[in-house]
Amino acid sequence: MAVYLDHAASSPIRPEVLLRYTADLALVGNPSSVHGFGQRARQTIEDAREQLAAAVGCHRSEVIFTSGGTEADNLAIKGLYWSRFNADNRRRVIISTAAEHHAVLDALEWLESHGPEHQRAELHLLELDANGHFSLEELEKFLSERADEVALISLMWANNETGVISPIARVCQIARDHGVPVHSDAVAAFGHVPVHFAGSGLALLTITAHKIGGPVGVGALIVSRDIDLVPVSHGGGQERKLRSGTLNAAGAGAFALAATTARATLNERAERDGALKAKLIASIKEIAPAVQVTAENAETLPSTVHIRFTDCPGDSLLVLLDLKGVAVSTGSACQAGVINASHVMLAMGRDEAAASECIRVSFGYDTSEEDIDQLLAVLPAAYLGSRKAGAVR
């Protein structure tokens, strides 16, 4: 039986969400139309907005539906940068880290390299230690010296590869003292650890459906009501004139149900995932004593295990496990098919070899102890095979 342990890339749609989604796909009418068909579709959107707001801890008017996390990140970063720069052209600095998801990193690099010279962003990337932590002291020092030049801070709630959790509330407290808004990509964290927008102090928050048992193609940017953004796309202005495009009623309804279910079951899943994680790590250490568990002493997502198998190419191990019916990953699915060292591990100080010897195992709502047992049953042979493959490279 095939075992899927790559939920951090995309989690299978929950059965109850699939029923809701397929039913709503039969809805007729554009949610922006004034006739009855359109208004029924609109009601589906607004009900979903209300439910999603409750799940993420924000006001319903702060939910901006998007096509997913990448669009939400781009709207957050580019829209806030341009808004802040237009109000004060000294504000060109964006603070982040080199371990962010590429939806964030590529948006930052685009702002740094495109447009007239005087409008380009200046990036300040906080250094990471071996556990994937940035220094709050460095952040405080930089802001105390250059806060008037900072447009925004963008730091992910939890890293999508390693699962390392960031102290977002503390970041927001420091930033608030200096008048700087903070955006967080919480795609990896939402539904796996408590995420509460109002309680965090964030200005902007990115979430998406397909990581929590919802469909691909729908996400949301949570935008604080006191934040102004410059739209990055133009058209009908459907979402507070910040995001244009015909609204996806079926997707929004399914997203809201997945989010509501994930929130309601979070504690029991965290307990289950924590036990599965502990078992997996202990067993892997018996199979391969030289393994290194990434950020073992840091706070990480209960659903993510990131391990370096020394002298064992991660891509070879992934393929050999896949041939035995077990799906894991070597990092972000957005970089799949490109065999490069993990940019996250490089940012954490690993060399190219070490950054290429890692796999990520990630759990979802339906992961069972039997799944872990099946992985452990095929891992020894796959590990030996991968080490042989590495020896002849």
C-alpha cells in the first residue's frame, strides 16, 4: 500500500471537504452578479469569509481571497512596499531571511532588481543560526538605527522545510515600537499550530487551503484594516479593490470548511503528530546512528521531521523510498525537479554537501502509525542503496 508522507507539499483533500467542494462546483452565477444566481454564489463567499475569519482570528473584512499562497505573498510584499515607499521614499528597506519560501524570496528579489534605481528595494536578511533562528537582538539593533528607512518585515511563521517556528508575536512587538508593519507567511504553520491574527500583532498574514486538506487554487491574505496596499493586479476590484478576479465560491467554501475542521482538531492532531514524530526520530537513529535531526533543540512543527542522512544523497533516498511506495521530499515542492542544495539549509550554515543530504517527512490529518511503520520497514534498504549511489558520484 502506498504511503504519503509529503503533506507539507500538499495534503489530500479531506473527504467532507471534497463533498462540499463538488456540491458547490454546481453553483451557477458570478458572485458579483446582482441576480439571484449570483447572490447565492455571493452568499457562499461571504459565509466562507466569516468561517475563515473565525478560524484564523481576524475580522471578516480582513479576509482577502486569492488563488493561493504565492499570490497572497506577492500582494502582501509588493503591495505594502509600494504603499510605504509612495508615502515616504526613504522607506526602501525590507527585512527578511534567506530561508523564506521562494514565493517570498523571489518577490523580494524582484523588488530589489526591477524598476528605476531610486525605487528598488534594499534587502536586509537576518542571519540564521544552526537551529534556523534569527536574532531578535539583531532585529532590534537594526530598527533602532534605521527604522525610518524600513518599509516592512516579512518572516515566515514556521519554515516549510525544517518546521522551525519563529517568535512572530515578539517580532511584531519590536516592530510596533518602531512603527514598522510585519507580514508573515503562515502557510506551513496554519492548521498545525495555533495561528491567531489579531493576537499576533501582524499587519498581513498568508494562508492557503491545500496544506490543510482543502483544494488547490484558493488561499487568502489577511490584511489588517489599518493597512493600505497597492494592488498588483487590476480589473474588477472584487476583494476590497486589492485583488481583482472572479471569486471562486466553491474553493472559498471548501477552504473555510478545511480551516474550521483543522482548527477544531488541532490539539488532538498535535498530540498524535508529536508521538509519531518522536517514534520516527528514535527509530531512524537506530537505523542510521550518524543521522542529524535538523533543529532538534528548537521548537518545530509537530507534523514535520527534517533529517540529514550523512553521506547519503537526499534525492537518491527519495527515489528509492518512492520505488517502495513511500512518498517523502527533499524540500519545497516549488523547487521539485531542480536538484540543488536546500537554500534553507545553506542559510542555516550548512555546506553544499550537507544541504543536499536531507529529507523531509511531513504528516497530515490522515497519517497513521502504520504509515510510519511502513516507512521504517523500507528505510534500511533504501538508506544503504542511497549511500552506495553517493559513493559513486
